[in-house]
Amino acid sequence: MAKYKVFLNEYIDEEAIELLEKHADITNNLEKISEIDAIILRTFPVSRKLIENAPKLKVIGKHGVGYDSIDIEAAKEHGVKVVYTPEANIQSVSELIIALMTNAARRISLSFEKGKNNQLTSIGPKNLIGYQLNKKILGLVGAGKIGLNTARIAKNGFNMKIIAFDPLISREQCEELGIEKIDNLNDLLKLSDFVSISVPLNKGTKHLINKDNLSYMKSNAILINTSRGGVVDETALYDALKENKIFAAASDVFVNEPPTGANPLLHLENFIGTPHIGANTKEAAKLVGLTIVQEVLLVLENKEPKYRVI
């Protein structure tokens, strides 16, 4: 008989499931919440009430990077460890950022839609002229692992100049990486041709990009958000795009997910939306799945995990 009971009601990689099943019974309902030793989640919300009703709960494992759907304070109060996978999806998310930059700059999705709807009357139409990435300025809002890996791809592949706004990285670290540190977010927005956001969602970053600072961006600038929906004020972004104050934007994350036609952003020609697919590759799914299962098992075996939030 398995030693542990783990709650999991969302898809994770099959190899990760096989590993977990060797050590635990997996349940997809909370009828016997008092018997649960661990929770593994992708988007499932873990509330204070859930934690308080699970006396055996020892660890919560977040399949991914952002853990804003977990009540961290409640977990801390009840001695529940929280682990996550901050490194497993770096390459996949970075590649999506580059893909969204290229798509938005070259109007690829819009070109396809116009062709599909019989709205093209010539090749290379003037209204679909875009921009090269080559030698442009990429501004990083957040210079963590994903931001820096994206910078490496952009610098080596497109000869882009990289600037970064991140209070947590030193000027010396930036210089070592060939990145210019910018101390003020508005200054970064003024200088950048492309802006990529890679920060967690918290009280300090909610609506970090808003009506006021969107006005600092260049008219040909492109905004990319792969962090969390709430980091960008969606209403302010809609207004900026509709009024052509910036050239385009793309987002893999939204306040309400997955995005639907009810979101006005999806009706703009200069906006691209994807349903939180940053880590949605076979390679990342396997690595994230195996990593979070291993982290959860380490805690259950009273060993120190590698990627601990609390």
C-alpha cells in the first residue's frame, strides 16, 4: 500500500504520474481532505480554508513558476511547505517570447487571418508592413532566469541591445552579461522597441504596466507579457492599442483565463493572445512534471527540496 495520498486533478506528464504512483495514491477529489498529505496543482486554487481543513497536509507543489493561486500566508501559518519549478520551463517560455515578438512585429497572425477571410488584394500589402528585430532594443521588465535567457537568444540571434529594469539585479551583474541596467521603469519604456515582462504577480507588481507608463512607450513599440495577466492593466492596454499609441502587443496571460471573445483585446488587429502556453511543450511538460513530483516526494520523506518557496 502506498505511503502517501496526493491530490491532483489536473494534467501533468505521464512519466511524472508514473513516478508519483510508485510512492503515493493519487486522488482527484477532496471528499477525504483530512487524509491528504500533498497537493500538486497547475492552476487549481489552494485557499486558506482548504489548508485549514487538511490537517495531514505537508506540502503543496506548484507545477510551474507562479504560485499566486496558493495562500502562502496560510501555508506558512500551518507549517505547510510550498515547492515549485522555477527552472524547468525557462527555455520554452523564452522561445515563446521570441515567437510572440516576431509574430507581432511581422504581423504574421493578422496576415493569416486576412488571407483566410479573403481580405488580401495583393502580395506584400502596405498595411501589413512590420519591423525587423535586428539591432532593436529589447527592454526586460524583470531580469530573472527567463528574462536573461530570452536576452541571450535575442542578443545572439538578432543582434539586439538589451536593457533591463529589475531592482533585484545589480549593475555589476548586468555589465557581466552585456546588459544595461535601467533604474527607472519609465526610462526603460521610453528607450525600448520591444518590452518583455517577466515578473511575479504580487501587490507591488499589480498593474505595473498601466495607463500612465504606457504613454512613455514609442509609437512603434511592442509589448510582450508572459508573466501574469494582472501585471498589465488590460483596459489601459486596450486603449493604447486601439488608439495606436503603441504598434502592437502580445500576451500569453490574462486576468481571466483562458481568454475568450469576451475580452476586448482579442478583437484588436494589433494584439495577439495565447492561452498560457509558455511552458506547453513536450520537453518542458516532462521536466516540470518530474521536477515537481520529485520536490513533493522529498518533502514527504522529510528531506530538503531544491526549489522551496516557504
